[in-house]
Amino acid sequence: MSMKKILMAAVAVTALTAGTANAVSITTGAGAAGSTVGGVTLNPTAGAGVTAVYDPYTLANEVTTPATTTIPAVIRSSTTSALTNATQYLVTYNITNGTFITAGTVPGDIAANGGTAIVANSNGTVSTSQIQFVVTTGAGDPTGFVWTTRGIRPLSTKLPVSVTTSIALMSSPTVNLDGGTSAAITLIDFRDAFTFTATAANPTLSIASGFKKFAGAVDYADVATAMGVKIAGAVATSGAGDVIYKDGATALTAADVATAVLTITGDLTAMNGRLGTAQLADASTTNVFTADGTNLPLLRAAPGVTPTATFGLVAKTVPLVGVEGGYSVTPVITLATGLTAPTFAATKLGSVSFEGTALYVPWVSDGVNGTNNVIRIGNKSTSTAVTSVKASLLNPTVKTTSGTVASTATCELGTIAASGEMVINSAALKTCFGSFARSDVRLTVQGAAADLTVKMRSSTAGVTTENLVGSGVTALIGNN
């Protein structure tokens, strides 16, 4: 019988059985009973039979040449009832978003799915999109067919590769067999394999070290923990989808992350970077850090495992006054041959701020127009000195000719002894910043709020106005 007549007979059977339930399915399961891709059984994760949801064989989206990746597969199709002995059937497999390997003949790849072995009556036809053959069932009433492919190739579109099957009766039309087509079953899927993760930390500079070192027993603090490249991997179930492959047989590993370069956004002029336990010496001149053999392993982990790298800041050998601000990291990685690395967006890390008491003083003059402001800070503690008082202009009206005055500018004003005081006037602020006309001023006092008293006095045209702020107050100081 010609293939054209076979197809016509299949259409006729389909017409006769129209309206009946679809009785054809592709089965999966454990061991030899299941369809496999790359030697991995596609286990169902929910439901059973035609309602099951299957774990497909998963390739990394980062695979560069999926169209040349050949993956062997065994596809099992079945019906809701045993097939009839000594009956001819037309079996068809169709593939979507992939191609069948066409080399070789069909009969050697055909077996019964249950029951006695079938007899292949025809070599069938093999194309990149369809496999079709005629069989005659033997004794034992098999319930379906097994076709062992010589390979499936996914297309480069990264779309799931799926297969459908149909079993059409070619004689004895009274047999209870639906001539329809099974639902599509995804055999090969794609998934993003590489992501970048970082958990932000929020350290503060030490209250006891002049804003030059971090608090605690060690001279560093982390702005990011659990940082690095995470490879998607094992989940709770044990199907094929638990592992991501980079070709037809090889699973991804941590070593597939070949290099990593981190660009840190944030002010590092006063600090060196610290990746894990290794201080990065080049942080003194650049915000770009290349992970070497010591700290690259910190930035990558086995599939399914969260990396544990930390990124911190550490004082320079000769400590400098630190700079407040936030930090973020933009990683660039290269992957092993055959994989293309994704582009990662910047990830926010922690921020650094000065410990102490923040005082906001509005409408402070540099002495212009005869106005003078005097700010007195008293230290009530009889045993603990204030180790630093830092001033910054928030919104100066006039910039210096060199343009050095800005909202982030800071000036170290000194220390306050135990039971001592500091007096800051307009002339002292002008010495720090140059001419700024007027501005709101932030004073960061490295001392406990409960130990401080603050008073500001303003003199204009012979009139003096005084404002007293009680101890422990860290809010606005008014100039009333």
C-alpha cells in the first residue's frame, strides 16, 4: 500500500471516530517504562497518564549552538486499551521547534510498548519534522509503540521542543481506537541557567575611630553578603528538569563560570575593597575588581547552591576619613566554551553612614551682609570624648570660583574633650568651604545624643537671637 493510500485510510478512520475522547498519549515514567531524552527519564511531576505534567530535558538558555546539539531520545506512545492482534496501524510522530535526525531506517527503532514485539511492515518515511511507519501487531495485545530516535536537535529559537503521536487503524474499523492525535509533550526545554545574587548589608563607620575605621573587632564591614553567580539546579523533585545541561549529555557545573569582573559604584577613595577574606589592593585606584584564583571560587557555587561571597570595605593602611554613600555592583562574567554569558544589571549593595548624632542647622551664613552665626556643642560626658565633628553644606547659595563647594562637601572640625565644648562660627565655616553666602548645614557629631547640648546664636545689626536645644535632641536647630 502506498503512503498516500495509508494517509487516506488514516483520515477515514479519524473521521469515523470523530467526537470520541482522544485515546492516544505519550507516556513517561520511571526506568524502561518512560520516554527518555539524553538517557534521562522524563518523570511526571503531577497527575498521571494523559493529564501528567512532565519534567522535560532542560538546556541552558546560554547554550550558543542548540541547533547543532544532537540529543538521543526514546519516545513511548500508548492508547487507552490494548491494540488488536494481527492488525495494521499507521504510527506518526511530529516534532515542533526541533528536528529529527533522518539518518538510518525506521524498523530497527520500533518496539511494542507492552505486549509482544510488533512487526514493522515498512521502512516508513523520515523527515526532519515527521517520522511515519506502518506496523502489524503480534500476539499479546501491545498498548502502544516505542520509537527510539537517533537524535533530536532543538532549533536555535530557545523555544520548547515538543512531540505529538497518532496511531491510526488501517483495517478492522470496529476496533475501539481513536484515530486522533495526542497532546503535545515537551521533550526539551530551555531555562536561564545563570543569575547574579547579592544580599545588601548596611554597616556604619565606627563611633570610636574618627570616621576612619569600622566598628567591631575587625577593621572591615560588608556591604554585600551571599553574593555571586548562581546556577539554576536541583529542586525538590527528581525528574529531568532538576538538572540543566549545556549540551546533549553534560550538566552545568560551577567551573562553567570561567571569569568574573566586578564594577563597584560608590566612593572608594577612603577605603579598599574586600572580596571574601581577600583585600583587593587595586581598590585604591579603581572600582573594578577582577576575581582571581583565590576569590573566584567565592563568587560561584554548584548548581542550586547560593554563593557565599561577601564584598566589604576596609580602611586603608593609613586611614582616611570615609565618605558616606550607597554602593552597587555590576558583574561581567565569561562562561565555558559553548555558552554565552548573560548581561547582568547593577545590583544594589549596602550603604555606609557615619555613626553619631546628626544635627541639621538651617540658614547659616558665612558672614555675608554682617550676619554671624555661632554654634556651641557641649559634651556632658565626664569620661568619653567626642572623637570627630564633621560639617557639610547641604545647599550653599554661592559656589567658590573653583567649584569645590557642593552638597556632599565635608569638613573635619576637630574633637571635643570630655566635659568640653566646641564653638563654630561663620568665619570657621567660611575657612572650611570658602564663600558660600548661606546654606543649611549638617553637623555629624561622633558622640551619643544624650551626652550633647547644642546652642546657636545669630547676630545681625546688633540684634542677637539665641536658640537652645536640649540634650539628646538630634532634630532641626531653629534660628528663631
